Amino acid sequence: MPIDISGPVKESINTKGWVYILSNPCMPGLLKVGMTTTSPEMRAKEISSATGVPDKFLVEASYFSDDPRGDEARIHAALNDYRINSGREFFRCSLDVVDEICRSFCLCESKSTLEEVADNYSIICAAKPIQMNLHEWFEELCVTSVGCKTNALRLIFELGCERLDEISRDGISIIIEDGGPRGILTESHQSNLAYLEELHEKAMQTGIYGPRLPGGF
């Protein structure tokens, strides 16, 4: 399995929708937080075209979500102290405050890198959804079994999780794509490797008996 160290997050991991943060030059200090199942850019365009809006809304950030409506409600509740009107989606607070709360509820920020997402997920699926078919899978993977296939699948799943745990301990997450799986080194593991490399370089420069002198003396 090939292993990469970086890459963009594909939008195909997002099957349900987005939570977005919008701003407007005519509304300084205010942020609009909502959800959409189309795209944040299209939603911003729709809102900007409404009567009475003097300037265009800008997408400050957007987040992939498995439950956009539910995440929106939870985020609004967490931001309730900043809400200027209970009937509107506008909040008077900094982008950093909203960003932190959105990241805590949603899958990930849509502009995150793969290595950032890999820090929180052992499997990142960017492949097209498939239908579950136990009989077909058993035949395709040459698994012979008798009795309840669901119980057999549970055991196979447990064994697979053990292997997945071994891979995760090596700082690797698995990306499932239509072309097949590949690995990605997590951001934290890459940081640890860079730190160890830095320590090694310092040790080589210092040597056992102190700093090296020209000519080896």
C-alpha cells in the first residue's frame, strides 16, 4: 500500500452537506453561521441576491458535515451567548471562536489537508458509496463460511480492526478511494519524526565528547 505525507481533502468524503461561516463588509463584527446541502459558495450567492442586502456575503470558512442540520443546531446552541437575535443566524464574535466550535462538531474544515484529518480519523473514505452485499463480498474475497454470515462478518471486522490499530500506531491512516486504498502519515506523526530528526542532527553535530572540531580534533 503506497503511503503519502500530504494532499488535499477530496470533497467526495462529504456526502451530506456543509456548515458555513459568512461575513459581509456592511455588517462588521457579525458572522452568519448556517448549513447547506449544495455548496457554501452557492449559498452565499443566494443570500447575497436577496432584496435589502447591499453587499455580497463572503465565505470565511466551511466544514464537511455528516449531519448538517443537526450540527448547525448544536453550533447555534454553543454560540447562543453571541447571538444578536433568536430568529436570525447572526453572531457577534470573532472568527476564531466560531471556527473552534465548528471544528468540534463537524467532520473537518473543508480546506484541511489530509494529514490534518488523519490526526482524528483512522479511515478516510473518499470512494463512492456502495451497497452492502454479504454474499457477494464473501464470494469476491474467497471467504468460505457456514452458518450466520453476519456473525462471521463481525469476526472479520474485529480482526480487521486489530490490523487497523497496528497501522494507526505507526502514525498512518488509510484513505479509501475508487482507485484503491493508500496510506497517509498523520500530521502529529510527521511532527514527531521531524523532531526526532532534529535531535539526531544535533547529536551528530555535538558528538559524544562535545562539539566536533575541524579535522576531527
